[in-house]
Amino acid sequence: MSAASDAIKRGNELLVAGEVNQAVKAFSDAVNAEPEHIEALAGLSAALLKAGQSQQALDAAERAIEVDNSNGKGWLRKGQALLEHGNKPGAAEAASQGLECDPSNRALRSLLKKTGVQAPSSVAPGNVNGNSILTCKRLGCGLEYKESSNNENSCRYHPGPPLFHDGRQVWKCCGSKAPDFDAFLKIPGCKTGRHDNSKAAVPAAASSGRVQRLQQHLDAEKEAISAPQRIEPVKLEKPVESNPRETCPRCKGGYLCQEHGVTVTSYQGAKKQTKDVAQNNLNPSDPRRCKNLGCQQMYVPSENSEDACTYHEGPPQFHDSAKKWLCCGKSSHDFDQWLKIPGCKRGPHR
């Protein structure tokens, strides 16, 4: 590798890394080594333009054109420098001159578009030589082609616009549809013909922003380079087994809990021994309050009988604003009225 080529490579790397001043020095070294090296002059112009030295960038670009006026890079750098100066007509003329030399240069076409000046007919998109690489604009195609090898069977496309409705995508021309957008893009065209890169290749009904984004997506699909991605395994932590009743506030507080299967029967059964001991320590003639749900009446143990209490076997259920007895299904939205619902079972006071 020559000294100039080595300096150009170093300058490009520095330019990408954002080291503009160092890139200017590297390209200057390349020009000093080979004063008529097009790549070196074009690179120096680009680096100077990024460094804010637009006049020096213009001088370097004009030197590149003097060396070889058939190279599109020199015209591109000149146009960019002129556009930076605010000279849009001059930038458009430089871009047009470059396109006459290199009609397929996308950077030159982008520059010409930025100027807002109409392209001369000699550099219009349709006026290209047979070896220029073009991109087909027909929906469903998007392939690159050369006009010299273009024929009636080269392109497979959809002549009708796509329709989007209720989450489905349909090709109007052939009725092919798919609920998944990626699958929809892979539906092959229903018609064959010549490739076409003119605006007339896109159906008139396909002028909406969504359809334009579809075409951009189709173009991107053709150019994208898919690389396998490594999927990191997800580590799942084993849940710590614990008794839910230990963390449930209702269970810990000794209340009835339907979520963990604590019914009136099981709750009373778990506390039966403690209750019996407490009751045995009381005087049988002393009045007590019944603990049965729905009763809560005062009674004297000595007068208690097997049918003295009317109660709900329970338990109660509270949902939104409704209160319900699960034993008999009776409910009410008013709490006071719900408390007055008579019990559904008879038995002794407890």
C-alpha cells in the first residue's frame, strides 16, 4: 500500500470517528504524497467541510475536478461546499454535472434534491445509460436492475395498491392477504413485466403515507443484511415455597378468609378447644353473646337448646358494594339491611 493510500485510509477512519482535525491532516499528507490523487482531494474536501472551512473545501474539490472532471466525487464535494455557502444554484449545477458523469450516484441526486432546483432533462432519473444500476419502484418488487437486461419477464409485482382494514393487509389486485405484516410483504407479485423506476410505476391510489412507508419497508427488506442474533437464556428463579396463610393479613388476624379456604366450620373447629376452655370457666347463669354469624344475641347457657339460635352457616362475601351470605345466597347492597337478613339454619347458641 502506497503512502497516499495509507493516509487516505487513516483519514477515512478518523473522519468516521469524529476526529475532524486529525482527518484533515491525514488527507493533507495523502495529497502531499500524490497531488493528483482524486480520493485524497475528495477526502480532504469532505474533512475541511466538516471542520467548517467551506472555502478551503471548495478549493480542494475544484482541484479534484481539474485532475479528472469525469469523476462524480469531485463534483459532489464542490456541490456540498457551494450549498454550505448558500449558493443553491451553483450546488445544483455541480450536482447536475456530476450526474452526467455518474447517473446512478445517489449522493449526487440527494444533493440535487436538497437544492430544490429542478434537475435538467439530461440527468433526469429516466435518462440513464443501459449499464446504470436502477431500483424498480413497482410494489412488491424493489429489485435493482440494469436497463440493458430489462425485459417483459424481469419484474414480478402487484399492479394494485395495498389495502389496510381491521388489522389485515390485502393486495387489491389479486386479493392476497395476511394478518401478519411480515407475511404480507412476502406475498409474491401477481403480474410480470418490465422493471420501472419512474413515479408512474406506483399506482395512483398508493399515495398515502402508510403505503409510502410500505414501499420504504419493501426497499429496506431488499437491502437489509440479516445476521443471527444470540438469544441470552432467561434465568428463572425458583419461587420460595411458603404458607400463604402466614402472609395473608386476614389469616394472621384470625378472620375468615375464603381465598385460603378458611370457612366458618374450619375456623370454629380450629378454635373450638380454646373456646370450650374459656366457656367452662364462666358461670352458666351469666348471659353471653352468641358468636354464630347472623345471630349475635345474648343468651344464658343454662337456657340454651338445639334450636334456640337462627344463624348463617356462612361465610359472608363482600364484592364491590354487594354483601352476600354464601350459605343461602341472600344479598343486599345496604349493610344495615344485610345484617337484618334472618339466618338460614337453626342450632344452639355458641
